[in-house]
Amino acid sequence: MSHDMEPAADHFLDKIIKEDIQAGVFSREICTRFPPEPNGYLHIGSAYAIHTNYTIAQKYKGSFHLRFDDTNPLKEDIEYVNAIIEDIEWLGYSPGRHIYYGSDYSDAIYNAAVTLIKKGKAYVCDLSPAEVTEYRGTLTEPGKDSPYRNRTTEENLQLFANMKNGEYGTSSKVLRAKINMSAPNMNLRDPVIYRIIHSEHYRTGNQWCIYPMYDFAHPIQDAIEGITYSLCSIEFKDHRPLYEWVLHELAFAEPPRQREFGRLNITGAVTSKRYLRQLVEEGLVDGWDDPRLPTIRGLRRRGFTPESIRNFISEIGMIRAQNSVDIAMLEHAARQDLKAKVKGAMAVLHPLKVVITNYPEGQTELLMVDNNSENEALGKREVPFSGTLYIERDDFMEQPSKGFHRLTPGTEVRLIGAYFIKCEEVIRDNESGYVIELRCTYDPETKSGTGFTGRKVKGTIHWVSAAHAMQAEVHLYDRLLLDHVSPADEGFSWESAFNSASFIALKDCMIEPGMKNQKPEDKCQFLRHGYFIVDRKHTTEKKMVFNRIVPLKDTWRKN
């Protein structure tokens, strides 16, 4: 396992495990697993499941396995395998040498199916998929037996062998477990455990044309690997009886135990793999790594750190049922992690030109500014100052509202790390009347760091020297969905559910020149705006793109 983490506080799963340890249920070490299907990318819910399995294994000095549930060749790809491994390593939950593939157990799973047939516990069924569903019944009505349920053992063995040998077309036959078509639990009504799929597998090629269903393959894979606890989210609780039935019928010694925990949802975000795939495939977002998505790739591109994600999950704790957590909690974790780690910079996102009329023409001076007011170890930086600057358009108001303490005609403000300036004149565009420039004066005695105490100002604003500024594109992100909207709602449409402010691209931002040396995934704080990361997808040698990770609180705007 990659590194030690702080042991989590005891929770309901701990109680179960400790009781089992005391009772001597297992003679082997505690072993957990995370079994993703490689048909998409991991998301925050996956991280929660990984964290649960990883930390429990670590807490009880056991092992943690990553096993790919690759038993459906139609959707799986090596691209997803590599991405999942990379994401888990990045998060800090490395399985080390314990990386496995369900497809490696194909022979063992096939032989297990043969064993069930010989025991009279499985049969080949010729019903179509629609007929299987029809015969299954409903929650209030029992199912009815398939007309093929009473085939002889010999006939079932021969038909299953023929299925394996590719003699039948896709979906023309299935192998079903013979359990109880009247069972209250629908999962026990003779579930399909093998189906025919004529498609090349990314690992085994065309070696197989029959593939096991997850509910059948999973417990067998767990048993083979020596897993003690199959810890999964609450939606699999109704599948537990089938998990246990498979292990019992195949007579595994000290069989693994399935136990469930709550599923994590995030407000304003999509955490269903099915809906995430829909968003990506329909081109409604900028790929699986769109910074508005709660995929690990999206969170990483947005700028969330592994530490912030782990801290967020630890703060939530172990939940028993499906639960929704406010995305603000994740954003808080990011701020807490970044505030003492990253250096600051001044960036003007909506530039307004300021000309200091009494500043020496052509002069430039280098001012020393703190990199991080909360961490002196990050030192200081030189920032060029000149007679023509850019300030934030929102930092000027010609007719100020109550409580506005920034730049207005005839008033003074302090420029961060520099001087007091006073607005003397407002220049407008002749045609539109739009404010295009401010003419100001500065007081050279008010330079920061000189100890000037002659008078005080109420406002402090940031700035960038126009002659030295680096032009960049800044992307502002917010939650993707409007509040109280779910893709499961009747009449739902993505277009009406999107938060229109979830993505805003600002193309003519002015940033202090020292940021030219930033590389993709470097992080910083833009003073008074928030925390940002250099976008690794769209940044080029000719264009810098910054993604906002999270904003800073602004009391005036909030009011």
C-alpha cells in the first residue's frame, strides 16, 4: 500500500469486522477490494468507495486489491484501465502489486458454472431477453418458470459447452441459476449468470464468446483472491443474497462477506456513470475531464488536490444510507488545503485602464510583495509598477452604492504593495459612453513598507502594470446543475437543468508577468479572486489558460 494515512474513527463497519475477528471468522488477513468496470472514468463516488476499502485494509494491517470487472467486451477498453490505475495512484490509494483482472479468472468462473449445472442449480434457457423479463414477474407478483427450467443435466452441459464453442448467436441462449421464481427478492428469480457476446475482448481477444454476469463472477473472483470483505455501496444490498448463494453452492471455505455502506451524491453535480457518459457522448461538456464534472479527471483538471479530496471524504465519515453532501463542503476542503501552500499573484479579469498622470513618464520600479500572507516561508516576489495600470472594472464605481469602499471619483484607495491613488477624471467612449479609462494621481509618500501613517483609506485593490502584463484566458467554473434538479426527474432535459454560470470564459485577462513561468497543473491564488490552476488541456506555448478551482469569500459581493 502506498503510504500510511490517519486511521479513521470507528464506525458501523468496524463493529462488524471486530466482531468477526473476535469470533475467528477468517484465518487469513483482512483483505478488501475495489472492482471497477473499465467502461468509464472514476468519479467522487468511486473515490469514496476506494477510500473506504483502502483505509479499512490499512487499519487492520491487511491488503487492498484493485480488480477490474472486465466481463463485458462491448464497453470496456484498455484506455479506461490505464486511466483508473493512474487516478487511483494520484489519489494516494495505490494497490501496489495487487492489480487483478476478472478476465484472468475466466476458466475458473466457467468451471464454477459447470459445477452448478452438475448440481442441478443452473440451466440453459432459450427465452429472449424480453421474455426473461416478462417471466420474472413484478414486486407484487411472483415470476413463472421458464419452459426450459427442467432440462436434464446432460442436456444443459452439452448446450453450455456449445455456447462456449460459439455455436449460437448473441443473446440466443443464456445460462440461468436455478433458485426460486417466487422469491420476494427479484435477484433470486433464476438470474442470468452467463450470456453470449460475440465481440473481441481487449485482453482475451476472441478466446471467449460467453461472459459471466457481474453478480455471478464477483463473488467467485473475491473468493479466489482471498477477499474477506466485499464492501460496496447500498444499492447492492438486494444483491447480497445472490452473492451468498453463489458462494454457498460452490462450497468456498471461509467465504468473503458482502457488507454495504451509503452512496455518496454531491449537490449540483452528476455522480451517475450512466449520466456522465451521456453528457460526454452528447458533447454537452468538455470530455470526461470537464472541470464541472465530479470525475477524478475533472476534479484534477479543476485543481482539487488529492489531499483535499481525501480530507473531504474523511470529514464526511462513514454513511449508512444514500446521502447528498453540499458541494460547498468539497470546495471548503480545497481552500483549507491550498491556503498555506500556494503563492499569490495579481490578476485583473475585467480590465479597466488607469493612467497615473503624475507618475514619472517611462519609469518602472520593482515592488516587493508577499507571496502568501499566511506562510512567510513562501517568501516575496518582485512586481513591476508603472504609470499605466489595469485594475478590476468592478473596483470602480462612478456613483458608489452604500458600503462600496473601492475607487470612486475624488476618493483614494491603496494599490496592493504600492501606493495610494486618487481618481481625478473618468474617460468615456464617445459613442457608447462606456468608461474606458481613469485618470488618477498617486502620492509617492504612501509607498507600502515605508511606515506611512499620515492618513488611512478604506479600500485596497489589486492591479497589474499595463506594459508588463501577460494576457491570459481565465475559466470560471461553478456547479453544473441548478439546485434541486435531478436527471431522474420526469420531463428532465439537460439544457434546462444546466446552471448558466457553470462555465464562463474570460479571454482578455491581464496577469502579472511572473506567471509566465507557470506550467500545466501549477496552482496559485489570484488575489481577491480565488485559487486557480494552469489548465493542462488547453494551455499552449502561445496561450495560458487558468481554471478557477474555488473562489474566495467576498463580504461586499455577498451582501
